[in-house]
Amino acid sequence: MRVSRTGAAVTLTAAALLVVGVDYATFATTGDSLILGTLNHSRTTTTLVKNGAGPALRLTSRGTKKPSLAVSSPARVRRLNATRLDGQTASTLASKATTYKAGARRDVYPGQAIWPLPMHPGVYQASFKAFLFPNPATPGTSVEVICGLADLNTVTSSNAQVYTAESSTYSGNFPVLMSGAESVRIVPPANPGLLCVTSTGDDFTLFKPVTTSWTPIN
């Protein structure tokens, strides 16, 4: 039996197509084959279209410390979902801030108010906010108010440990607003607390509860 050269060429071409398979389709579409283990270049987007069940692409690495995917851009990828960040769940990463409220609207205090806080030793990002107005004995008198967070064991000494504080002057118009934030380290036997005091000793009334928040810093 004789085989023509033309028939042999067709047979070899068909065999090559069966071996190359999808790679030939890639070549026909983009002009270049996608070669594993080497750097591939393309001026257009490479798209994988899957028909049927299962993922369109599966990347597997041998060894738990070898990533299955690496990217070169910090740009956000839409609809890329993840249940963990650096091995931590969303509930672990959520803020553990503890917020306390002191007093209530229209509460009146005689020149000063001190509220101890049940904080455990540690490092925190602490903040406070106070909104109040003094009641000067002489109408129209300016009154300075100071509010803040401090170690209550030291507030009466010359070496008072003040974590954060702010002062404001009341001139008889609007309530004064004071706030502050600072990183705070609580070390025994410290007694952290919130306090507000007027410079003249005049009473003051809370416009709303005084609040303070403490977030642990790991």
C-alpha cells in the first residue's frame, strides 16, 4: 500500500492538533501559546471561559507556606471574597472598644465630678467627650472648665498623671464641648477615671452624658 506525501502531511497535522488541543485554540485566538513555567506576555486580557460544573481555574501549591497566587498591583479586585485576613476572621479584627457613659442630661454637679473606670492593666487607645454648661453664681461671668482622663490616685498631687484633657471657657452663650484622645498604658496600682471640674468651683449641668471609649492595643 502506498501513502502519498499529501496524505502523510494531513495525518501528522491532525495528530499534532490532538496533542496540542486547547493550546492550539489559545494560539489561534491571541497569536501566542500560554507556556507554563515561563513568562508570558499579552497586550490584551486573557480570559478563561468555563462550561460546566466546577471552578474555571484551580491553583495548587505544594507546601503550606507557598502561595498559590501572587499579584503585582495593590488595586482592589471586585467581587473577590475572603473569609480571613492574615489568618484572622472578621470577628477577631472587629473593634473591641469599651464605651462608658457618665451622668445623664440635666444632671447637676457641685463644681467637680469624678467617675472611676473599671479598666484592666494594658495599653489602650482612649478618648472622651464632654458637653456641658456651668452655672456661674454671677450671671455673665466667664468660667473655665476642664475635663479629661487621669489616674485618680494622683489628681490631688503635684505629679498628677493626666492621660488626656481639654479645657474650654464658658461665656454664658452655648454649652462647652471638650474632647481628647491618647494612647494610654494602665499599670497597677493606677486608678483610671473621668473627671470634669470648673475653675471657679461653680456648679455645672450636663448637656448630655459624658462618654469615654477604650480600645485595647495589641
